[in-house]
Amino acid sequence: MPDEANIDPLDYWQDLLPPGGAVGPISENTFIARLPNGQGLLLPIRRPPSRPDNGLASLIINQASLAVEKTLCSALADRLADERPDIIVAVPTLGLIAGRGVAGALGHPRYAPLGTSRKFWYDEALSVPLRSITSPDQAKRLYLDPRLLPLLKDKRIALVDDVVSSGQSMIAALNLMTSLNLNVAVIGALMRQTNVWRERIDESSPQVSERVLGVFDTPLLKWSPDGWTTA
């Protein structure tokens, strides 16, 4: 097991640990996730300012090593392969990294990125409101570039994000696809964080949470005098 005293903040998301080690919170600041191949991944534990007694294991894929990024994207591609997606649609912001990596691992020649920055040639009819758990005070819209719409018509779509947590970003992406009569065959995330997203997604789109596949799951943590416990 890694020595907590020797874990530098720059160590998170950088190396894969050998199979068979510890899983879950190993200290006040560090969580080890288990990947499908048995390897472990060091994640920092974050405390939401509004609920400091809660803890969330955090994945920031654009700060991960390229080796970890490739491993996670390949693992998600393996999870999605049986659904035979024709194209990957990536949810911003960090889902764009995951979507690109998954598309490449599946052998696709391209992927379709959604966006939150409106270009002058965009059509408001190809957008929906978006709120993010990491930026709750910033009202945004989620857009599909009109030029990409022909790529998605009559295709089996895999919606991909880096992390599904509150479910808000994925709900917006699902709403956008539904509004355009596009077929979402499966949903993928590198990390499924807690279970809050399940109920919220199903409230918006019944039973869709059953189609959300992930590489690994992390629970909601509760702090006590004895350390972290699973909520």
C-alpha cells in the first residue's frame, strides 16, 4: 500500500498500482480505485465546502498521465464495444478528452464533440440549458455544431463523459439528443461517482441509468473520528 506520508499531490492520477492492493480510502486525503484489470489508481479525496463531512474521490483526466488516460479510455471502450456504437458523442468539458480516447480505442476515425461555447454559425435549436456541479452558478448551454448533425442521424450513439456525478451534464446531453431524434444506444463514463446521478437521470429519462457503463465506481464518503466510511 502506498505510504501516505510520501504521497505528493502531483502523484494523483499518474501511475497504476499493482493488482491485489488496498481499495477505498487509505487516509484522510487519498482513495484507491480498482480498475477492471485489477490495477489501482490513486485519487485525491475532496470535501465539498457546503458539506465538509462528506468526501468525494476526484478524477481530473486532463491532469492524469498519458498512460493512465490511455488505460482508462481503453477500458471504457471495452465496456462499450458490445453495444456497437457507430459514433462517440463527447460531453464537455473533460468528457472531450475521454470521448476522443474512447473513439480511438474503438477504431473510429473521428468523434463528435458537444460544446458550451457558442460559435456564430450555431443554431439555438441545436442546444439545451446546462448546469454543472463543478460550476453551479454558471448558466450555460450545450450545443451541437450543425455541421456534425449528419454524422449522428440514424446512428447508434455512445454518449461519453469523464465523470458522471450529479447527472446534470449527462441529462443535458440526453435532452439534446432526444430533441434531435437521435438514438443514444449507451452511455459511458470513466468514473461513476456516488449514486446521486442514477435517480436524477431516471427522473428525466426512466431506466436510462441502467445503460450508463463505467470503468470504476467511487462512493460517497462520510467523515467520522475513525476516518472515512462509506455513506
